[in-house]
Amino acid sequence: MDVQWFSTGLQGVATIYETNITLNTVASNYLKNFYTTMIGYDPDSDTVIIKGITKEEITLGLFKDYDTHSISIKPSYGRINGKKIIENINAFHHLDFSEKKYYKFNCEWYQKEKYLKIYLNKEVI
């Protein structure tokens, strides 16, 4: 018997609301051991980058507190709150919250750089 087994094919998904970014379990698990995050935008790839920052990196002064954003990790999701974060994203990639309540995008973890990349050109419908 030649059985072809299927993996669960778990995909990280980020949902952007008007006031926060919510990560599904797959995506949030990558960030669960970090103290805080930094969030940026890469115009070349039209992606939002969420970089995990350790407490040690903060203590060493490698990153300033005012550049970081708290992340709340729960058993089934992670969330970064902040309407200003969404406004900053919206300045580069328009999301019309009067048209839709939220936007879902695929995302991928990059271990070497310790960041999650949210692909704004890969909306999940």
C-alpha cells in the first residue's frame, strides 16, 4: 500500500482590525517567548514586519521603549493593540475599515531575523 499522508499544513494568519493586529495560534507561537515587539513596513515586499525583542535586548539598551509595542499572547491568539500602529500601516498600504471590519493576511516566520512577515498582498478571503 502506497499511502500519501497529508500534514496539517498550518498557516500563520494575521488579522488587522482598526485598533489592533491579531495573530492566530500558529503565528503567535513564534512570538510567545519575546518580551516585546517592534513593528515596521517594508515597501519593497509590501509587508508588515513584527520583530520579537527579548528583555535582555531592552536591558542592554539595544532598543528604546518608545520604539516597541507590547504583545499579549493567549492560548489561541496573540494581539498587538494600538490604533496608531494601524494608522502607520495605512499610510503605506490602504485598508478601508469603513468597507470591511478586518483584513486577514498570510504571514511567515523568519527564524534568523526573529521576525514575522505579514504579506499584505496575500489577503485571505
